[in-house]
Amino acid sequence: MPQLRTHQQLVGAIAQAIGRQQTEVRDVLAAVTPGGGKSLLPVIMAAALHGAGRIDRVCWIVPRDSLRRQAEEAFVDPRWREALGHSLALRAAENGRDLCRGLNGYITTYQAVAAAPDLHLQEFRRHRYLLAVDELHHLPAVFDTDRMAAVEEETAWSRCILPLLENAAARLLMSGTLERADGRPILWLPYRAPQGARKLREIDFKAPGWAVVGYSRRQALAEQAILPVTFGAMDGSASWLDAERTNRWADALSRAGENTRDALFTALRTGFATAMLREAYRSCRDHRAKRRAALKLPPGDGGAASGGDAGAAHGLGKLLVIAPDQETARFYLDTLHGWMPREQAGRMARLAISERRDAQEVVAAFRLRPEPAVLVSVAMAYEGLDAPSITHVACLTHIRSRPWLEQAIARATRVDPLAGPYDQQRALVYHPSDALFERFRTMVETQQGTRAMIKTRRAQQELPFERTAEREPEIIPLESNATALHFAVVAPGPDFAAQARDPGELPLTPSAAEHHLRQRIGQLVAAQVIEDEDNNLVAEGPTGYHIYNAVLKRLMKKARSEMTLSELESAIGWLERNRLSDHRHLIADDPQFQWSTRRRGQPARPSARQPGATSAMAPFSRRRPAPRP
């Protein structure tokens, strides 16, 4: 059986005390270093509180859609179900009338709550909910007015989630960092009044009703929960035209001074980036070759980072490339493809950006399958991505805020159970050797993240180290070159490692099951349409499928997009035993079917070849009179 880590045991003990009414605590704050196993905490707390009858349902809010599937998997993992003795299941929900669909709760995103706040608030008012908010640092406090930025826009998510926090029976607030890059307080957290000349904003560990659980990098390393990270810093020169179209030059990124950001912007889009990407790619390829040799797998054909089909396996290592923007990400992907054999390039290196419709599928394949071995992304895959197979990260981004970079480098520090002994695993992060990143590395070594400086407006000449949403400088990059590469190991390296599992044995999540059942229903309906077309019982074309779907909806009294798992299974059973053609009369007087048919531009009748069908639908198919001349 898997073993709980220190912070997981503490959260479990707190949840049990809440369930037994031995404490007044209702808010649990888990400050877990990225990679420390944060995603299991909602399962632990939900199992204890639901078993004690303190909650009815669970809502887990995540910052992006790609994390919803991982949250589902955490609840259906069979090892933890047996270890914790629970049978709870949550579904990745869209904004619909029934968020839970007969299960024990749902998983949603910040954006979904903001799109329909009343829908979620009504759900919380009907049931006793455990609310788990992941990566809470994304939500600024709504009462903070000490900045001149667009407060309404920045706090939009916070204002929609705040009523859910107020109505929840219990709350689990999780984050890999308790500091926002802009220095603002985080939503709902208890702070002490600033004291001293430095004006530090500190968490109040003794706030009534609160329990704070911390899990630092040092603890995670001591328990071998994460890997120590090795930084590969590459220095280089750059030249560009500034806003006044004056030629600027930096002979080294590490000594660019006040021109650091412009030099970095140039380097990431010119020759320096290609050289750094090549170093990361070669290192990952060599690492994978060594792992294949250790596992006695057939060697690849030498060009791809993952080798050929014969050498593809779990635990070989993967490369994550974080690009500064989507256009540059596409350029990086083309560059990587040029270094691989043509027959492997499209399979081994993939792109996941918001513009691509298949982005979520690509991220899932990168997480769970041996291929692709290289993923190029901008922001989709850096935070919360549960991919222990990542061994190398090419951090080709200009963002230098501590929380962002902590999450980015944490992708490589998860322990992979399929990658051999702990002391043989690697976490290698390549990055530009600029003063901003070097400062971040110092902060990683010396700070624990429980304090945040109260930011004030900076002097005009001061270098702004801590901006996050940085506007691209109005410059024209000319050229850059890599000049030096050096490595350094930071002992207390960060990560957000979840409990590892065999990707080949993942159980089916509720939303995936819903998707498969809906597809099965569609196949059964389409099969009946084809059979009836061959027997001249329904007109050929899309009309028949539309008619039969409408019949099924009337029979089941619900669209299949709104059905629960049991209802979907019942619909499949009915379709396997009955014919929809025998029930077409049910939609003869259905105004909703007639309206949807008109929108499709089809004749509003259930069958074009069935005698009497036209007269049965005649009241709904009359043509409009021709306009008078």
C-alpha cells in the first residue's frame, strides 16, 4: 500500500478531528512545495469528512482545464481508494443544470465559475460542500485597493469564488506558493497586520478556525518526495533595435544590467534560443539512450529524443519546452522536427497551445504514453502538470516571477516510479543566464514562501524583477549567440510531485466514461438510421439522424449531454433492445423538434418516406406566404 507523506498525514488527522467535531477548524491551508503531493489532499479530506457525515458533496476548483482530468484520476485511483477506504467519484463538469450527475461532486475551473456564478452558488446552497481550491495564489483578495491596476478585471475570479467559500461547509486551500508576484494578498487567507519597516505580509498561523499545513522543499527532499534540480545556465550576447530604432548590444545576458529584459526578449527569438534548445534536446536524447540501455531495450534510430517504436517505453525521460509566445512555440517545434527523422518527427515532438483544438489530447498523451517525448507549450503545461516522466525542461520564457518559475521548474522534479532508483533520476532545467533568473535561484535556496513583501511603486530607473504579466518591449530583435554553459545543483529544489502511478493502469474517470457512453449511444442511433435507410423507412441524409436523436430525447426525457452515468447506461440498454423507428410518432407535435429542424433547413417531419408522416407534421411545416411585390 502507498504511504502518506508528512503533510498528507497531518491533513488526514485534521479532517478526522473535524469529522468528530473535536475542533472548530473549518479552513485548512496546505502550503505544499510544487511536487510534494498536493493533489491527494482533497481525496484525503473528502474521504474523512464524507465518511463522518460532515459533508454531502465535494467541489474542486482548478486554474485550467487540463488539470480537471488529473483531479478526476486522483479520486478513482484504486490504490488510494483501498488505502483510504473511500468510494467517492467526482466528474469534470461543464456548466450545466446537473453538475454532479449522480456522483459525489464535481471538478470545475476558475473560468467556469466566473461564467456562471449563480449556477455554482445555488449548488452550494442546496448541499453541504467541501470546497477545494487549487493554486489559490491565482486569486487576489477583493478588498485590496493599494494598487492602481485594473482591480475589477484582476479580481473577477475572486469575486465569483468568494460566495462559494462563504457557503462551503469546509474549505481546503492549496498552493505551491503563498506569495503573489505583484505582492497583493491572496483571497480568503488570514494575514497579520504588517509590522516593522520592511512591511512584510505574513500568514497568521494562529487565526481562529484555521489549520495551516506546510511542506517545504527540504522536507520533500528528505522524504525523497521530489528530486534535487540541476540548473544549466547558458550565457550569450544579443543585439536589437529599441523603440527609437537605436542599435543596442549586450555582450552577455548575465551583465546586461538595465537592458536585461530587452536582451532576454531578443535571445529567446533568435540564435541563442536555438543553441539552448539544442543542448536540452541532446541531453534528453542521451539520457533516454542510457535508460534504454539499462532496460535492455532496442536502441532507437538515433535521431529522435525517444528513439523508435521498438525503444519506446515508460521511464525513459522527456523534455518539456516552455516558449515565450505561441508564434515562437511553433518555431521551436519546427526546429525540433528538423533534428529528427521525418517519419518520427510528428509523433515524437508535439505542440500544445491554446489555438490548437487537440491541445488537451496532446498534453494527455505526453503525460500518460511513451510518446510524444518532447512537448512544446507556452503556459498550458507548466502549472500542475502531473508528468513524472519529465526529466528535462527548457525554460525559454521571459517571465521571471518566483511563483511562475517555481511551477515551471517543478515539472522536472517529480519522482518517476518507472525511471529506476531515486538516486539515478534527473531533474535538469536549462535557462538563460540572466540576473533575473539568478536572483530567483537565490530565492529558491533561502526563502520558504510564507512571507510576501508589500510591493510599492518602483522608481523609474529600478529594474522590475517581480513583474508577471509583462508587456513585450517595443523592440526589434536582430541576433544573439550562446557563449557559455554552466551547471549548478540547488539542493532544496522545488516541485509539485503527485503520488506516482503506472500510466498503463489508470482507471476510467467519470467524464471519460460519460464520453465513451455518449459515443456508444451515437453509434447505436446511427446504426439504426442506416438500417432503416436501407429498408426505406427513413429519408437518407442528416435528417434521419436528427429525427432519431429527437425521438430518443423524448423517450428518455433528457438529452444525453445531460444524462448521468446510470441514465446513459440505461439508454444504451434500451437501444440494444428496441427500435427508434417504432416511436417516431412521439415527436409529431414536438415544437422543439420542429424549431431545431427549421434551423437545420430540413423539412419538419419524422420520415420522408413513411405514409402519413407529412400530414402528421403539417401544422409545423407550412411555408410562409411569399412577400407581396
